[in-house]
Amino acid sequence: MTDGPRIIGRDQLARLVEVLTARGYAVVAPTVRAGAVVLDEVVGADDLPWGVGDVQDAGTYRLRERDDEAVFGQAAAVRAVKPVLFPADELIWRGHRSGTDFAVTDREGSPQRPVAFLGVRDCDLRALARHDEVLAGRAFADTRYQRRRAGTFLAAVTCAEPGGTCFCTSMGGGPHPENGYDLALTELLDPHRFVVEVGSDTGADVLAELDSEPAGAQDLAAVHDVVAHATESMGRSMDTEGLRDLLYASAESPVWDEVGNRCLTCMNCTMVCPTCFCTTVEDVSALGSADAERRRVWDSCFSEEFAHIHGGSLRTEVRSRYRQWITHKLAAWQDQFGSLGCVGCGRCITWCPVGIDITAEAAKLRAAAPLTVGGAR
Amino acid sequence: MTATLDRPVAPDAMAPARYRIGRTRQDTRDTFTIELEPVDGPMLRYRAGQFTMLDAFGVGEVPISISGDPTRPGPLEHTIRDVGAVTHALIAAPRGAVLGVRGPFGTSWDVADGMGGDVVLVAGGIGLAPLRPALLEIVRHRDRYNRVVLLYGARTPEDILFGDELRSWAHDHGIVVEVTVDNGQHAWRGKVGLVTNLVPRAGFDPHSTLALVCGPEVMMRSAAQALVARGVPGDRVRLSLERSMKCGVGLCGHCQLRDLFVCVDGPVLGYDRLAPLLSVREL
């Protein structure tokens, strides 16, 4: 097989799910659950959201019927890779008490099948690269994430129709998957087909099991058009020039009071954010049982408890918590990991019940900042 | 795939090692020092200023600074104030009971940086406990340091920690120990007032001084300001920060202070780095 892009027909998507399943993967792909598109385990191509579109704006998410049969014709799914590779609730260890002694009896939980993702967008690929760095790229690693991640297969897709809250092109990404995938699909209509690019040896092996033919110049031109159209269709944008210095210099900005008055501290933004990684631990023991579990669960810097030490919370005010969140995403992350902690997926805007918009808040900070800070004004 | 994923899976830093309580000593009304011996493996090695995550089975886990002597073999010591469910379970556990220990984690006082000069230690309340390993390290190599001054503030005379050792450090090891209390009723004949007020007149040469400060954050901030006002360079003033910590290894995110993960970048940090951060309310 040549390394160039190839074409598969619409029917080969079902074959792709079969091939991945036969290779032992749990296949996780876009599917409709409770009125929203999520990435979840599917058993066949019928589970995919054929002809389903979405409408996203600040505080708004609706499914809509498309006037075509496109299967990947949505913007960012509510949940994608993060909850699968970095579960919201996970066993760290289980122990058994005997008298005043105890022993750790389990550190693994139940074994899981490796996961093959189908339909991952570039925003989530880049979020995954952030998690690889945060959770598996430093002195101490989240060993469960590391193991799960190492066996993961990624079939990405080009994001043909970004939503009203998307701004990935501002954050260094774009509609077309650039790296970190095994296969990358671009959906083309009339006739319905997919251009497939190979990103790894495993990807090549999987593609070899499908009926494919080399992509022609027309196919590649169509891919180019899809990407160009999507690039022009971002609903939002963010000026990243000098963001780090801008945020640091804005620590006492009046903008925090205003956004702090609107924020409900519901934590939706941190739950849907694909890069947010903060967790806490919970000890679970049943009354009368000698067994206890330590579990790692997602946490949020929007809770007052998050920064609690003896004597009280270090961030009692909502303004302080919003400042912590956005400053971490857009500024401190750059010092910690050399990249932006925001990939521009827009989920925090869509799923905020009061429609707080990270791009708008960053713009307000810039407008309110002293002239010497933050580059372009 | 990214290069980080090719790394071998590291040992799990979240699983505790078992340690058995040898002795629990009551230091004050609400503060206890527990001595631990390893059950499963060798005694952990630590540097002065580091902390561990101490686990009371089924109750929870808390970060506690090690208060023992890093230069000598012996039980692992933690001095714990009884302020919550986990700390209460830790100090109430009987002799022979087994606790979980993870660590040691975090940065050290690196007190050896003060060799050849003066060392000033400023402690407030339970903040003396994380400084004790640094003091013991100095005592062990006393001749390598010039003047050593300990300024210690407690709430009341009954809250003074390590009373016998304070006397021994003063009488046997040539350390200037000045103790002050907030509330000096009863038979107290010593100083009354804030420990930070002792800084301006304490006998040390600011330009050759390494200062180590541990206590409530408001006290550390004013102590650091007083030290810098005396002429101690900001990078020679070290503070040990307290933050919420659930993992101790930089993964849970709770302890973040702007770009710092206090559990791995700290807890001991230079005041030159901290000053702009601690001056912003609720950062």
C-alpha cells in the first residue's frame, strides 16, 4: 500500500468499526445520547449520528436534522476523549483493615479493553497532547492514564462544520487533524465517501483491512475546500498576543468582579473542558465493612472547597475562582507546560448556563488593561 | 504518538507504604508527635522541609511536614495538630497501629546554603515543626554556621512546642532562641507580641544571612518583609507554604499558586518568587 491518502466508501465505516472491534478495541465514536452528541462506545456504524447536526452558541446546544446524510456533521461533542482515558471517578487503591493494621489489596480495578476512538477532532487531539504532558510527561505520572493511553487507537476526522462557539484556529489548531492520530478521515459528500490519511503503522494496518483506493486530485481538492470553508466558519476568536503577561497584569482587574457576579460556580466549564485535569480523592467505606477504597474523582477550581486549608478556603470569592481558572488556562499553563491550556473547542461557552464566554472575557481584560501590557491593542 | 508515551510506566506514587506507630508523644494541648517505623520496606530518606501524605485507613490522607532529624537514623517523626477528622484519627491511633505514608515530597529548606554565614529561623505556632529538621541539621554541623537565631511565636505559653529542645539548642548549641507569645497571662515572664516584631532587633548580619520562615501565611509575609527591610536578599528568605494538597505529586492541581505547583515546586520557596504572588488577595 502506498502512503498517500486513500478513499473509502460510506459502507466502509461499518467495516472500520468491525475491524477495530475484531482487533480487541472498544470502539468509542460520536453517538446521540440524551439529546446531545457524545463520544461513547458503539457496536456498529448504525450507532453513529448520520444526518444529525447541532447548533451551539453561548449557553445554547440543540441538535438539528441535517439536509444531508453527513455522519460527522457536528461541532465538538459534549464529551469526547477525556472521560474515557481520564475517568471522572476511578479507583486508586482498595484496602482491607484487620484490627489496627491494613493491607492494600487492589491497585488496578477491573481490566479494561483498549479503546479505539473514531471521530476525534483536532481540538481534542491537541487536548489529548496536553494531557499526555500533564499526566504522563512529568516526574510523577498518573499511571492509570499512562497505561490506558498507551493502548489507544485514534481515528480522527476533519471538522467540516465548526460551531458558533469554536475558535480552534485562534489557539494554534484548525479543522484538519495535523498529528497524533493513527488515521484521519475527511468526510466528502456527493458521492458520500471519506479521504483517509495514515498517521501510524497501526493505522496503515487497519486501513489495509478496508476496501480503499488511492485518492484522486479531485478528492484532495475537495478536502482542501472543506478545510478552507471550516477555517472561515469559526464562531469565535481570541487574540493570543501577549496573553500570559496580560492575564498576570490583570490580577486586580475590575473585570473579575463583573464576571464573578454572573458565574454560578456550577463547574460545567471545567467538566466539559478537555484539558482541565484537577482531581480530588474520596475515601469510600461502607459502614460495618473492613474494606475501604481511595478514589480519584474530577474536581473543579470553581468550588470553594477546592482551595481549602485549615482555617478556611483560600478563594472565598467567585471572582477569585474565575480568575484562577482563566489565568491557569491562558497564562500559567504556558509557564508550566510551554503551551496554552485552551484548545479553542468552545465547550465551556456552550455549556455555561449563563453563557460566560472565555473569548469575550479575555477581550474585556485586554480592553481594560494598561496600554503597556498584552501586545496588540 | 507523542514522545512522552514511550516512557515506561512509573511506579504508582498514589499507593501508600505501611508504617507502624512506635510512640505518640503529646507536645501540647492539641499537638502530638508520632514516631513511625516502616512495615514493608526500608525507612524513607528525606531532606529537611519535605512532607509526606499521611493516611488514616478509611478516613483520609493529609499532607504533614516531617519534623524529625534527617541526619540520624531513627523513627520517622511527624508533629501533628489535632484540627480535623484525619489529623484526629492519626493522633488517636494506638501504639502498634499501622498508617499509610506516601513521599517524601517537595522541596527542602536546603539549610546547607547558609553555611559560613548566619541563619535566622522564624517560626509561628505549628510552623516550628517543619523547621525542626533544619535546626537539627544545623545542630549536627553547628561549627559550619556563624550566628544562628530562632525567633518563635506561640499563642500562649502552653502552646510552646519542643520546650526542652529549645533550651538545649540555646544552652548546648549556641543558638539564640527568642520566644514570644500572643497571650502571656499566667506566670509567663517572657516576651509578649508578634514574632515578626523580633526581626528588626535580632542579632544577625543581613548580608550573610539565610532566613527560613514557617507559620501562618500572614505572619510569613510580614516576617519576610521585615527580613528584606533589614537587608536580607529576597532569594535568601525562604518560606514554606501551606496549600490544599490531594496528591503531593503535582497531578491533582489543588495547590496551584499561579504557575507553581506548591507540592513539587514547594513547599519551600524563595520570597523573591513569592512576594508578587502573596501580595494579591485570594490568588
